[in-house]
Amino acid sequence: MIATVVRHPAVKRACAMLAVVLVAGCATGPTANPDDPLEPMNRTLYSVHDAVDTAVVRPVAQAYVDVVPQPIRQAVSNVFNNIQDLFSGVNGVLQGKLDKAGDDFGRVLLNTGFGLGGIFDLASMMGIERGNEDFGQTFGVWGFPQGPYLFVPLLGPTTVRDGAGVAVRFIWGPAQYLNSDALQWGLYGLTYIDLRADALSASGLVDTAALDRYTFIRNAYLQRRRYLVYDGKPPPEKEE
């Protein structure tokens, strides 16, 4: 039983994140970037990620786009978005954003009941917007500090706070209820390729617009997460 739990992908991610946090405690120096005290390590991990993404992941995502018809890809994205809407509703409640939570739960009921399990996004057609709340944002609203910026190969940019949120999301995700490891990994793989396919255009933008892609990605990520935590109205940043 214990061995099965330890092998669970979400537990592995949580353990890996904990290891990085422990490293962070002894790696911060007086001249470190306050947003990215682990920058040397993160740049190395980004280089690994970029090499694997360029050689394997991006071509697979591009092949997925080229081979699978757009309506089928959209249906796959809709199903995954429907699951995420449920978690967004939970986080809306945890953050006290009851209007957003109501919209998210309404989306799930409508798309699941009348959209064939979420294959069709009827809620968006009716103008019901997605809340897009997650556990990382909830932790931020609750006052948990952001923690060091981290770059995790294959997963991308995150922070200690957001990484903890991702771990919670995976632990509570529907894949854990599948009895087959093959089905679990297949679901994780399809989710990953679906997300990577959606990000293909963004990758091209980074490639053409950024002289230092690592810095561009880090700054864009941190700014976006700050924007989301404060619902588009972040307080002025403190001057150093």
C-alpha cells in the first residue's frame, strides 16, 4: 500500500517540490535576485527543459495538431476544461468569490449534463465565463508567501506556492480513481500534449520576441500570477 502511494505521480511531484524547497533554504545569497534566488540552478533546469521540448515535446504537440482534426482537439480541451472548472469553483468558494464559484459550478452542470460530459462547451456559448481559479491563487489569497521562483523541466515555470497548489490539484484529480497505471499515464500524457499544443503559438512569440528567453518567461509568469491572485488589481510593488 505504501509503495503504491509513493509511486503515485502526484506524490512524486510533491516530494520533488519539497526537495527543491530544502535546497532553496541554503542557496539564497546576499546578491541573489529576490524573485529568483535559485537562478543558476533554474537556468540549468530550463536548458534541460528546452532541449527536451525542442527535440521531443514540441514535435509531438505539432504532430498532434497536424494529424488530429480540430473539432476532436477542441472536444478534448473542452473535457479537460470542464474538470478544471469544477476545481475553479472549489477555489472560488475557498477564496470567498461566490459569484465566480457559482458561474463555475453552473458551467460544470450545464456542460456535463447537456454538453455530453463536457465535450461541448455550451456554457461559453451562453456567455458564462470561466473563473480560472486554482489552488496556487487560493494560497496567495490566504496570505501564503510566493516563495522562490522555480523552473521544473517538462512542467515549466512555477513558485513554491504555485507548485504546492499543483500538487494538491493532482492529488485530488480524477486520474487517481483509475485502477490502471496505463490509463493514468495515458490521461496525464494526453493532458500534457493538449496543453502544449495550445501553447505552440506562445512558444513562437517567445522565440522571436525575447533575447533572453529564460528571463522573459520568468517575468511574464510572475507578473501574470500576481495579476491573477489580486484579480487584476495588484497593489504597488515595494521598492527595494
